[in-house]
Amino acid sequence: MRGATHAKWAACAVAVALAATACGDDNGGGATGGGDGSGIVRSSWGDPQNPLEPANTNEVQGGKVLDMIFRGLKRYDPETGEAEDMVAESIETDDSQNFTVTLKEGWKFSNGEDVTAQSFVDAWNYGAHIDNTQNNAPFFSSIVGYDDVHPESGEATAEEMSGLEVTGDLTFTVELKEKFSTWPETLGYQAFSPLPEAFFSDHDAWLAKPIGNGPYTVDSYSRGSSMQLRKWDDYTGDDEAQNDGVDLRVYTDNNTAYTDLIAGNLDLVDDIPAQQLQNVESDLGDRYINQPALIIQTITFPLYQDDWSQDGMEKVRRGLSMAINREEITRQIFQETRTPAKDWTSPALGEQGGYDEDACGDACEFDPDEAKALIEEGGGLPGGRVTLTSNVDTGSHREWMDAVCNSINNALDEGTVCTVNPVGTFADYRNQVTTDRMTGPFRAGWQADYPLIQNFLQPLYYTGASSNDGKFSNEEFDALVDRANQETDEEDAIEAFQEAEEILAEQMPAIPLWYQNGSAGYSESVSDVTLNQFSVPVYDQIKVN
């Protein structure tokens, strides 16, 4: 959850890592249209970690593509974030545990196959099955029969989840293990997308050129270089693309992408580098977007390492949090595009949605004296040092990691105890994270999949959850999340989630750093550029001038 310059761009993709080289169209000009909004939008991109299977994509760059080529039962309104029916005609329940799903007629995949109830059931069973090693498998764990296809240990004892049953071409039923009152609201997440028969009959071909049911089709994909998406003229949804397509171009340095934007060789950059924030308003004027988003940046601890999980280390983790001067870093580096974090969610949820500015409390306040005292009480830094790891190709991560280390070093006043371990690309970094190779704290920013407090807590901190990269496990936390999911009263559910956050404040499995605004800049060649609540460009609404 993006033209025809393939050879030239392939050559420029190498140069882009070395210098601010302009890599535009063959004619050197910007995007061109016919006056009706049509034309190709050229946008910056980062290489996804994995092939673009919906149930295996849980990072932003791959998610951008899935949001263009797939439509699920629900879709989140780009402006309000509300979960609205898309392929679903209705999702009905009498008890918040047994659901009947009815699909709208007429939906098709871009290869001509009908979108049916079987398309969803097959996709969900594939995503859940342990043999398919899909990152998002835990999103199906609430369905009866998940434990049979995805046991905690050993081999699967079933091929399909017993809680899914196709009852007609356009209807299927879902039985959950327990009541889950907001389950329908999660179904706009791309892990729940349908899949065509072609996905199963020729998987390799599908991976090379994914087929979906969204407003765009994949025209070509060169991993590590670019992807060309084109408007699907026979798309059946009411959110058809307003342009002819999107060319996504991989950049290993977002400063280079910004330079190409200013030079007219790119139309859209959705990650303004920190070094350019002082100049972006004068460079772009009203073509610069800076708005709140459902994003939080954190530092997560590898609790699968004994050094960071032994008794007393929760004090060390809290102490490191208190050694970080969030106010100074967000002011000096990010020019009001970040806000110091006070909890593990996002202010964009609002207080009614569960945001609690008191959740982290003193642990998120800069206090060098208390930081030193807590670290000493907890037994000290493992080996007397701490190393922060992140990719450095996007997000200005090197700048803020250096600043965080400087803050820790100054607060502890013990010389250089904090250093930075930069990883060159996002894909390499995520591969290290997901194979449990982190030996010290690492960046684990979170962009919400859907606008619920549950999505900020359960996927990241529930035992065995899909994005629980630090392997945090706490029975009381899990029980509170389970209780919250079963509440039919929204206020009671939010209260239980907030109680779960209190455990995060005590244990500090991840340090909340700051809430991140969505930022983007675009060229004079395009218009109607907006970001949704997740800070992803609404590509299908962009028009080419």
C-alpha cells in the first residue's frame, strides 16, 4: 500500500544511490496529459521487502501497490478513515462472533475472472496456512480453525479453516473463536484481499505480474528499479483512476528523489527528507502537504536476546526512553512534522478513538538524572553499550538516530555509549528484523492498517502477532486485548486497550519517539494530490495537467 522510459530508468536507478542525477522521461519533460486529467504520474518509491502477496505484505512500500491493485470487502475513506463497504454488499451478525458476508455483483479481476465468495475464502485460507509462511497470517487467527492450519508447533492438521464456509457464489460465513465486535472494521486491510484462481494455478507468473481487482493493473515490474501501473478501463468500482497510470521509481536516497522533483523529473515525493524541510515551503509553496497521520515512530528492543529480556532490564529500557530529548530532536530536525510521543498510538485517533496523552507518563519525558538512576538500578546497559539499527534509504532515519544517540550519550555522561548501525536498504533491513537478527534496539515505526486503537497494540505487542518484531510476550497484556476485542460497547473496549497500554509503560518493549505527519510534495504537472489518513497518496485521484 504507482510512461515508457524503462531502459533509461533502469540505468538511472544505479546512479540514484550515488548522486543527485536527474532521471526523467526520455524527453526530459514532466508528466503530460490531454487536458482531461489523464497521463502518467511519476512517483518515488522504496523497494518492498517481499513479493506483493496481500497476506505477505506488512510494510508501507508494498502496501502502496496493493492499495492500487486490490479492493477488499471494506475500504477506508481516504479523507475520514471510515471503513466503508467496497466489494461487500453487507456483513451481518447477531452476536459479533458469527458473520454472514454478501458480495456485490459484477466485481471482476483484471484477467476477467469473477470475484466470488470462493475468491475470499481461498485467499484467507492461503494466508493463514503455516506452509505458505505469510507475514500477515496472524490477522486470520481469530477465525475458528486457524490453529489447525497454523499450529504453534508442528505441522498443520487441516488445509482449510473450519470457520469459513462458502454458501453461494456471492455469500460466505465466518465463525470467530470469540466475540470480536470491530472485526468488520478490520476488513479494509489488504491482507483480507481476494485472490483469483490464477494466483494458485500459476503462482510464479502471478508474483512476476500480480493480478488484482483494483483500479490499476501491473504493466511491468523490475524489482529494485521500478513498477509501471496502468489504469484498468474495465474496473467496476466507483473510485476509478483519474489518470492513465503511475510509474513508481525506486530511490535509495530520498534527497535524490526530492532533487528530481524540483528539477521536474518526478511528479510526487511522499517522504520529504529532513534536510529539505527548511526549504520545502519556498520550493513548493502550496504543493507541499504536511498533515497529521496514523503513524508513530518507535525504537523496539529484541526481547528474544537474553541481554535485553532478563529481569531488571525493563528499568534499563525505561531509562533509555527518559534519556531521549524528543522535544529538541523534533524541533531541530523535523521542523514541526513530528510531535513528541506520549503513548503507543496516534493523536489522529482522537481521544474518543483511544488516544491517551498520559499513557506513557514520565517514561516519555526527558530526565537525564532519572535515566541514569534507572539504568543503574536495572543492571546497566548490556556490555556497557547500546547500538541503534535502521535502514537509511528513506525517512531521514540516519539524522534522527544520530540525534537520539547524541541525546543518550549526553544524558548518561559516560562517553560514547550509543552508536548507530545503518543498513543501506529497507528490504535488507526488514529481512534482518523479520529473521530475528537484531542484537540491540532497532527502528520499528508503525503506519496503521486501519484506524482503530486495536491496530496500534495487537499486531505489535500481542504474543506471536504479525508485526511483533521484538517478540514481546505478556499474559496480562494479551488478556486485556482479548477482553477489549470481545466488548460490544466501544467505550469499554477502548478502556481495556488503554489498560493494556499501562503494561507497555511498565515494561517498555518499545520506546515511543514521536508521531509522524504525512508529508509530500508534487510538481506543477499534477493536481488533486492528497494523502489519506495513513499518509499514503491517493494515487487514483491524481490528475495530470
